[in-house]
Amino acid sequence: SSYETIDVETHGRVGLIRLNRPQALNALNALLISEVDCALAGFEADDGVGCVVVTGSEKAFAAGADIKEMKDKSFADAYLSDFIGRWDTVARARKPIIAAVAGFALGGGCELAMMCDFIIAADTAQFGQPEIKIGVIPGAGGTQRLTRAIGKAKAMDLVLTGRMMGAEEAERCGLVARIVPAADLVAEALKAGAAVAVMSLPAAMMAKEAVNAAFETTLTEGVRYERRLFYSLFATQDQKEGMAAFVEKRKPAFQNR
Ligand code: HXC
């Protein structure tokens, strides 16, 4: 690929973005974020891609925002440039995205993983929001998404002490969907991605939209929203194909239409 800080591949219908700044434990600098943006936009526009996996290295998913790049910013620099605004692309992506995390997922790294739809962790994964230790607080959604994911007690513990949490604890408290052996992480994430990518893409995208609505609205509104999306899927050929295939005891061939 033509990127400097990431590697981009496709495996069948799964797009893979590998963060690749090994000299800085994949610290998220402006270039890396803009390259992730760009790669993701490519996958979103590509009819051949049904799911995206974001991963790092064995040692680090990402050790946070790039401290060396941030340290001399003034308030005006930070506020006027809104440098964290760029990160929203991942949270706003419409296709399903899986984070595959090994090693450190700290600060902005943990926040990036939480912007994805679910996290598959290697047994070596370490999550944390250590910003407090460098005189700031999480700035890319950490105080909000972590609290929604694991509750106030654990979120306060992590955000106030800055301590790291291993994969077992992260799974126990609901941050992580599954734990796999480190050596199998990318293969397992691609397998999960492939399982998602064979589904009808409109259905998968609406499933994601509906689950996300649970974080934005009341139960009554959320259930109403879900039902509208559910009924709307009866306008797709894939609903006819999926249900016909079940009745005929064969595999469905979805057209994403
Ligand atoms: C810039 C970083 C970095 C970071 C590591 N490096 N994390 N550079 N920004 N966030 C660099 C180190 O400076 C070092 O470069 C190289 O990566 C290897 O790191 P080491 O510290 O030597 O490795 P190790 O001893 O194994 O320790 C790993 C570590 C530690 C525990 C993860 O690197 C660490 O604490 N990193 C910072 C974690 C952090 O505070 N993250 C939150 C950032 S604030 P050299 O050149 O010295 O070899 C944040 C705000 C988000 O994320 C808000 C939204 C933008």
C-alpha cells in the first residue's frame, strides 16, 4: 500500500487496516489518523468489502495519541484545529468494524478500539486510559464510551488511577467481546470479519445502527427505531433470499440489495 503509517489489505470481503508505527508503539499522530480515515473511506466505498478489521502489532494496538506531537500545543492550537475531530470517522463508519487488540491499547488507542463495533482481544492485551498521568484526561470519547461499556465504578477506577487492565478483566467487565491466543489474533479477527461480511450488507449495517441507537436514545424510541429498520428490510431482495434459503435448506446467496 502507499501509506506510511498503516498497512492496508483485503482478505476476501474483509478489509484489514494494520497500524504500523513500530518505533512509537503505534502512537496515533496526525498522519496515521488521516491515513486510517482515507483507508476506511476506501473500504466504505468498496462494494467488495463487507466488514473492516483494525489491528496493530503484537506489542501494541496503539499506545495513545502521539505525546511528542501534542506536548507543545497551546489551548488555541488544540481548540482551533480540533485535532481530535478527525478521529470521528471511525465512530461514524457505516460498515461493521472489528478492533483486534494485542498488547497496549492505551489512551487514544483504547478510545480508537472502543469506536469500533466490538473488540477481540489477544490474551496479551492491556487496556487503559492513562491520560491523567500526563496531566490531561481522555479526549477521544474515553470518559463516555468506557463508562457506557463497563459502568461508572470501573471507568472511574481506570480514568482516575490511569492503571492498565488485562484481557481477562476487560472481558469480565464487558469491554471485550472475546479473548483469543495472541498468535491467532489476526486470523480469528479475519474469521469473525468474514462471518459478518457474508451477511446481507444492508442488514448488517442496520443491525449496527440499531445497536448503536441503544446508546443514544430511550428504550421506547430505540425499540421503535429498531422496528422501523426491521420492517424496512422486507423491501430487500436479501430478505426474500435469506428466508427462502432457510425454507429450502440451502445457504443464502446475498446480493446486498
Ligand atoms: C509518543 C510514544 C507513545 C505515545 C510510546 N511512545 N507511547 N510516543 N506518544 N503515546 C514511544 C516512546 O517514547 C518510545 O520512543 C517508544 O514508543 C517505545 O516506548 P517505551 O516507553 O520505550 O516502551 P515500554 O517501556 O515498553 O513502555 C510501553 C508503554 C509506554 C507503557 C506503553 O510507552 C507508555 O506509557 N506510553 C504512553 C502511554 C500514554 O500515556 N498514552 C496516553 C497518551 S495521551 P523512543 O523514541 O523513546 O524509543 C492520549 C490522549 C488521547 O492518548 C486524547 C485524544 C487524542
